[in-house]
Amino acid sequence: MSSSNHSQPSVSTESSTIQTETGEVQARTNEDTLICKECKTVVILKNMTTEFLNEERDLPLPRQKKGIDHTQTEPVRGYFGVKDIFAFENVGFTRSSEGKRYLVCGECEQGPVGFVDTLTEMNYVTPERLAVQQTTNSPVEN
Amino acid sequence: MAKTYDYLFKLLLIGDSGVGKTCVLFRFSDDSFNNSFISTIGIDFKIRTIELDGKKIKLQIWDTAGQERFRTITTAYYRGAMGIILVYDITNERSFENIKNWIRNIEEHAASDVERMIIGNKCDIEERREVSRERGEQLAIEYGTKFLETSAKANLNIDEAFFTLARDIKSKMEQNEMRAGGSASNTGRVNVGGTGTQKKSFFSNWSCSLL
């Protein structure tokens, strides 16, 4: 399991395609409203987050295989972060598991869709486990 | 960052173990979730956003995490609570009798002006009913609270319960504000910095069943 230490916002270009091993934090808001992939409930409206964590973290798989005594995880890269929990529209906070807390859809509880950094108390959600809400002007995709 | 909502209400669910409080709030007791990571570790609280009379309201809703089994629900849990949903199970007489004890507990530990509501859950199991609807209504009248029978399983009246409680808190708060001449004191009222609203049926799938 990777450490939960944050790397300092290191010297970087303005590019959003940095692929360092250490990852880094950029000041960045979410350009899209993010919704649950399963039930389409809005998790966070656009322009609510304050940073983007370009790091890989292990997130538990939503579905765990039976008969395995440890939590199965997969590495997921890229998280939008916000300090204020009320920045979210609909979200659930899990109890602590092995010192970690996770975020789930506030409606159907699909997830984890993110995690809480217990040191900084920042709340992170990953676009990898959420969908983008299509604006009404664009063609409907679902 | 500017606040994007008008009110913030902290709500609690209270009642005996097994009455379906968790089902009212969370879904993870559903069989189909047995395999899920989330059902294993459990959920602490949820933030839900609703709209009432054009006002955007954030609800922070807490479950007791089974503390009721140990009768350890005290001041810390009630702190800051503006609304409490008391839940009993219509198929369990004892859980109904205990509502009185829970109300005593609330009166002892919670803020005196906390908004309360009584819910008779599991009304989808009519054949095992032990508590009539009339007795539930009578109890609610006795304590001056609203009353609803719900089925978390059948997703009946769950939305209504949260909306009703939120509406009651909001009304009370607006009255207080008017009385206080608009000076905001220890209320859930927050400054509005902008609005971002979207239409959705909230809590629509908030039950113990999967989609």
C-alpha cells in the first residue's frame, strides 16, 4: 500500500498531462458535473473542487470476490479534491477501514468513488469511478 | 469558496436495533450488497441536497452505528442535531413502546428545540403487524410530532419523511429569523453565493432494494 503522504506541490509546468511517479497536486477545479455511474445521481457539481491530485492510490474494488480474507484493491489515478464536505451534492462517508475512509454515491452507495485524506482532511473523488453529466445542449448519450 | 446552498440541517435517526433505521438511510443491508466493500465497512453519514420552495438545502444525515444496543447515545451524538427521526418497527411492539424512552433520551440530551418526527417502518409486512397505524398516530399527537408509516424496502414514504422534517425545520428557522429581526444566530442559515440546481427525484432510490 502506498503511503498517504502528500508530495509537496512540486515545480511543474502548467500542463495537465504530467505523468510523474510521485504524482502531484495542482490547483484545479472540476470542469464537469460528476454523477454516479450507476444511478446518475449528482455527486458534485462542476467548479466545486479546488485541486487535482495526480497520483495513483489503491481503491477497494466495489465488488469483492467471496472467500478472500483481504480487501481487493486496484490502483486508480487522478482525484479532484475539496476540503468542505458540503461542496458535495450527494455523497456518503464510510466508517474507517484500516485507518482509511472512503466516499460513495450518496444515493445508491456505489463505490468507493474516492477517499478522505486523514492527514489533510481533504476529500477526493476520482473521475475514473464517476461519469460526466452531459449538458442539456449536447447530444444525449445515455 | 462561496456557499452554494441556503440551509444546512443535521438530521439523526434514532430507534431500537432492527427497526430498519439503517434501511431508511442506507441500503447496505440488502442481500445483493453482501459482497460489496461498502456493506462490510458501513457508512457513517450522508450528505444529500434537496430543494424546498426554491431554497437549496443540504442534509447531513447520521445513523447511530448500532450504539443504541449499548444505550450509549448521549450528548455527543445529539450535538448540533436539528432534526430527529424516531423509528419503530410496526411488526415489533417493543420497538414501539421504546419510542417513549427514546423521546426521554432526546429530551435529556438533545437541544430543546430539536424538530422530531415518528416513523413506523416496515409497513410492507402487513401480515406481521403488531402496532396499528392509529396507535402510531396517537403517539405522535401525544408528543406533538408528525407521523408517517414507511417501507424502506418498498421505498414508500421515505422521501416524504426527509422532506417533511426538512420543511418543518426550515419553517421554524424562518419564524425564528423573523422574530430575531433577521439576525442569524446558531441556525443552519448560510449566506448564498450562487445557485446551481438540478432537477432530480431525491431519495427516489433510497431504500433497501437495488435498482
